[in-house]
Amino acid sequence: MGLFRVNRPRGFQHNYIYYDPRKEKLAKIEENAKRELGMLPEKEFNPEDIRGKFVGATKHLKRRKESGKKPISSGILIMIIIALLLVAKYLYTGHLF
């Protein structure tokens, strides 16, 4: 099925050497706690802070993201529709073409 397939370049993933996500998460928790206690001023709203929160809040979106399944490509979907139309035509008329 090379007709509808589009080759994409391999994805780039850079892993940082000196980056500790646990340390960053702990610093963020500590900063939020200090803000709640009044030791730091309130932080202004930033739309980037809510990015990805809705996906993590629902079970079905979280499962879809974790499973990594990709939806059916449009080329395969078109081929299935054409095949179903040909089968319906054959059943209705008695001959294929």
C-alpha cells in the first residue's frame, strides 16, 4: 500500500544528562507550599501551566495517550469504504462491474 503511505523522518529525542525531573518536581511542590503559606507573592496566570492537565484528568484520554495506539490512516479508511461499496453493488446488482 505504498500509494497512501507517507514516509516521515525518524523523530528526534534528546535526553538531558544533568537533568533531574524529580528534583524539579520537588522544587515546584516547595514553591507552591510557600505560596500557600504566604511566604511568596501570588504567581500570575500563565496559560502554559494548564497544558496537558485535561488529558490527565480523564481516564479514557489518559489510557489513549499511554497506549500509543494511532487512529486508522485515511488511506486505509478510503480503501475499506471502496471495498464495502463494491460488495454492496455486487449484492444489489449481481455482478461486480
